[in-house]
Amino acid sequence: MTSYSPHGSTTPAGELSFENTEIAFRHASNRHLKRAYWLFKILNYNFLVKIGPPVTNFAVKIGLPVKGLIKATIFKHFCGGETIAECAGTIKNLASGRVGTILDYSVEGEDEEQVFDHTRDEIIRTIITASGNSAIPITVFKVTGVGRFGLLEKLDEGVPLTPDEDTEWEKVQQRVLAICQKAFNEGVPVMIDAEESWIQQTIDGLALDMMRRFNKQSIIVYNTYQLYRHDKLASLKADHALAQKEGFILGAKIVRGAYMEKERKRAGDLGYPSPIQPDKQSTDRDYDEAVRYSVQHHATIAIVAGTHNEQSCRLLADLLDEYGIDHKNPHIYFSQLLGMSDNLSFNLAHAGYNVAKYVPYGPVEAVLPYLFRRAQENTAIAGQMSRELSLIVKEKRRRKI
């Protein structure tokens, strides 16, 4: 893997600051900053965030001209464009601040074989675009982008498949294999995103199979561990033990999680124990322990620490210095979402760490579910909204705009 090299000196973790808004927003024009200010002000109103998705979906469905408004506001802030070509400006802008791009084709919720084939081909195009380009150090995909949710659900439940479903499952596996094979051929790492717990066991099995094939010599395939699940720290350690036994590198994207409300509701409705941690403190504890464990075993575990939590970022930075690990070690990446926590991404990159932003792209209508999750996530994370806004206000004042 080609690491994304900085144009500056390495800063000791002890001197790292997440308060420097000049560095955090150096890539943002005055116009961009003003748009972000008003967008986050609007997202602060929970009422608008709650009524926005159904109203917008209805407007799009009946053909009201809202696409232009969405594309010029929330889409422009959180997405790179509708196509890979349209993402070029965002990729260049991030690279100017030493931050890499993770191209994320964010079309979801489809269930047709033709669409799954198209998505496979599009993900392969992201890998080809990343090949030899240090500004795009990692790629990503969801298994539900190339396979039907209901099929994965049936596999997780251990229900026997029909002959047609057996054929369908074989096609899903072949699509995943084609993506990972291309990633291996091009030397471009690819992450497999986590999804709902009731299809995750099947995804985990696929991810481990791909690692067995392609992670023998270097890191190519990552699975994702959602630490808001109470069983995932144990899963990470068990998978690492398996990797050591079988002789491959474990790739682990470590996140807190993205489906908490849905997970708890389903567990309550169906009467089974919730897979979600009892409280945020438990999630934070397991997340930080996963980071510690991975750094201690960094020769055989490659991690992408996907987090907007300042304490977790600082912990990982401190651990690299504590263990004498080079900030540019290709087995250690920090990651945040485009349009969020620029104070983390750009200050970490400026200090010499590997950082890459998720840059979602796809047709506006198809990416709406992703955008609505971002809006709801911003209001759900305690303090995140005011933190984002306060940093933008601080930079506006510094620029006197």
C-alpha cells in the first residue's frame, strides 16, 4: 500500500492540538465556511431533522424540484459529487491539507441483480481510480450494495436456502471476490463496512474469507467492528487469534456504530437481548480497549480508527508515541466523515499522522438515506453539534467574516 505522505514534520502527540481552526479550515473558502455555518445552525433544530426525511422523500417521489436545493446544501457539504469525476475537486482539496480520500459509493437499499452488478462495477472503478494515487489510500463497500438484505438475513438465521437462493448467494460471493481480487491486484486496500447485527455474521464470514486469500503479505481487506455492540471487542481478539494461527494480517476498521436505535427497537419488538452496550461509557471503554489492543499488535493488525471522538483520537496518537511507532505506519489510519470534525482530520494530518476522510458519492436521490443519517447523527451525538458550530464560529471570527 502506498502511504499518503505529508509535506511537513512529525509533531509529538503531546503537542497535538485540536483547537487550531486555521489548520482545520485551511481548505475551506469563506463561502464554504459560511455555508457550513448555516447548515449546522439548521441541523441544530431537531424538529427540522425529524420532519426533513419524510417531507423530502415525498417531494422527490412526486417530482417537486427539491433536488437542486439538496445538492447545493446538505449534499454539497457531506458528499463529493454524483460521480467519481465530480469528486475530483474534493479529493484535491483534502489532499491540499494532507488528508486522504476514501471514495464511498453510497447507493443502498436496492434489491435487483442488475443493480448489484452495476454497484460491483462502480466499486471496482473506485479501486482503479485509487490505484497509484496516494490521495486515495483506501476504498470501501457494503455487502448489501452487492447482495440482497433478505438473503443475508436468511443466511444469518441459518435457514436453508432454496436452489434459486443458493445461486443468488453464489453471485454475491463472486461479486465480493471480484472487488477484493481487484483491490489485491492494484495494491489498494478495501474496507467492508459493518451493517445490522442480524446480517453481520454472514458479512464477518465473507470478510474473513477475503482476508485469508489476500492479506498474507500486506493489508488489503478490512472488516468493520462496531464497538457499541457488547460482543465486538471479543470478536476482534478472536479474529486476531485466528489470523495469527492461519498466517494473515487482520484488517480492522474500528467504529462505535451506526444503527443503535434500529437495533434496540428490533430487539425489543422481537423479544431478544439487545446486542447494544448498556451505556455510552461501556462503548467508549471497549472502543479504547480495541485501539490499545490493536496498537500493541500492530505488526499483525492494521486498523482504521473511524471516530469523531477527540479523546479516542488523542489516545491513539499517544499510543503510537508510547510504543515508538512511526506516525506514517501503513497499519494505522485515522478516519472521519467528509463535512464533520475537520479539527480532528486536518490537525492530525498536519501533525504527520495517516488520515483519510470518507467521501460519499452517488445520485442525489440514491444518497438521501446516507444524508438523513448524517443529519440525525449530528443531533443524536451529545455535544457534537455545538462543537462543530463553535469551531466554525471561531474560524469565522479569526477571518473576520
